Amino acid sequence: MSPVREHYNPLITKLLREHDCLPHDCIEERKCFQRRIIFLMNTIKLEEFETSFV
């Protein structure tokens, strides 16, 4: 696993757990968690992409 993934994976896992604990009718809160998770996943991909060219 890349260093950037090792750094962000615990945070993503925490967010996923919090998301899963929310009731299904809390749509806006769930979407907020989803956006944060996607942002972090994109950050990982971008950093891995950048380091692949170094």
C-alpha cells in the first residue's frame, strides 16, 4: 500500500463507519459523508498519480 493510502485509509474507514451508522432517512448527512469520502479518495489518486511521474 502506498504511503498516502496508509495515511488516509484510517480516516476514510472512520467516515464510512459513521456514514453506515446514520439512518437511511438522513439523506443530507449521508451525502455530506459521501462527498468527504470521495474527496479523500480523489486526493489519494491525485497524489499517487503525481508521484508516479517523479
